[in-house]
Amino acid sequence: MPELSLICRMILVADSGSTKTDWCILDESGKSNKITTSGLNPFFQDTSDCIKVMEEELIPGLNGTSIGDISEIHFYGAGCSSEEKCAVLNKAFRSVFNQATICVDHDLLGAARALCGHDAGIAAILGTGSNSCYYDGKDIERNITALGYILGDEGSGSYMGKRLIKDYLDYEVPDSIRERFDLEFGYSKDDLLDEVYMGDLPNRFLASFAKWIIALKHEESYAMQVIQDSLLDFLNKHICKYEQHNEVPLNVLGSIGYLNQDILAELCDSKGIQLGKVIKSPIESLTLFHTNQ
């Protein structure tokens, strides 16, 4: 990331999904330092879990920067959709960074600010999970309800992984996929069911198969179909419900959208949707947004 203009405060900006958190600290000279840690999602982790990640993964990555020198923290996270859930992160930050001004917001607002800046548009997240909103250039005006990995998350990594695991267990995948899957992972039926129903982070487990599916999309027609069906479900169940979906661009962030933007562009074109920005991570754009405030 290039050096930014000189600022008089040190800020820490974070974008967190369920799988990982991208952090960017901007020091007094305007130089940035990026850090990646485990994801922080208050739906799956409590305050003590979050503190542990901060102390064991984030602070060692600060490269000697004193936590007392950080004056502002802007955290955008999956699961931070209510005051109760935001309080989990706020309490963790106050415990570790007790001298900083702390602002915890939903990752959807971070996505909108990173993708649209001060312009109107539809912002979407396609990563471990999925979400979307219509952003008027300042605030989120409408959000089609995201129902999480059990009832929703269309277009996401967990959605694709759930389709794969279900088809595999139902013996509805091609033989070539079954053979590749067994060779790559070696899971038994009980292993898979234990991870999905008894595991600590089943959404991450399901999403972990998405990378494998995407890698096969040009070799296996089944993999391509899973991706196309998943993204089409996302457009139909979410994006097309916004009145403005044919008027403003659809901007997307997250690894699933980024790695499949060619497929997404074709599907958008078939729906009369203009595909705008597609980026893997919002952290650099978010850092610029906050330094310009």
C-alpha cells in the first residue's frame, strides 16, 4: 500500500469476516502496516475469545508500536449487526486498547464505504458469508435480510461448501468429484456431520471447501454449476429485490466474488445489472476513507 498523506493521529482500521481479519495501522509519518489475524465474529466468539486474538495475533504484528499510541480504532465486522453484538467487540477493545476512541460497525457499512465512497450504489459481500445493501452515498438505506449460513448466505463460500457436502453425502456428485474429494480430504460421513453439527465454527468449515470448488471450475462441469447456481441464487434472492438494481452499479467485495468475477459479470449482464467494482479486501479503501475524514 502506498504512503498516505501525513496525519496527526494514529489510527487502526479493521475489516473482519468470520474467517480472517485484515488490519491496517497508520502511524504518525503516514506509513501503513497491514496485519492479518483470525476472524472476530460475535455470533461465534465471546469477549474473551476476541481478546485472545488481539493479544496473541494482533499486538505481535504491530512491530513495536505501543498500543497506547493508537488514538482511533475503526472496526467493521461480520456479526456486528446489533448493539448487543457490537458490545462484545467494544468490551474486548476497551480491555486491550483502553486509551483509544473505539467505533465498532457492521462489515456491511465498511463494504459500502470502501466500494462506493460517497456515491450511491449497491454494495455486496461475497466471502465466507454473504450480505448486501443499497447505500445512498452516506448511509445504508436498505438491507435485504441476511439469514446466515443455515438459512441463507446465498453466493458465499459456506453456501457452496454446503451444496458440495450435501451432494457428496447424497451421492449426487459425479464420480470424478467423489474421487477427487476423497483423495484431497479423506473425510468419512461421520467426520463431515460432526464438523457441521458439532464443530465450533461450522460456517468456516463449510466455506473451506469453496476454494477447492473454484479451483476445479474449468475442469469439472459440476464445480462450475455449483458456482453459477450459488451466484444466481444471490442475485435473485438479494440483489434483484432492490428497486435500484437496474439503476446503480452492483459493487462486490470478498474472495468469492473476486475469484469468480467473470462468472458474476455474465450473470449480472443477463439480469440487466451493471457490475461495478469487484475487490478482494476493503482494508486499503477503508483506511483512505478514514484518513480523509
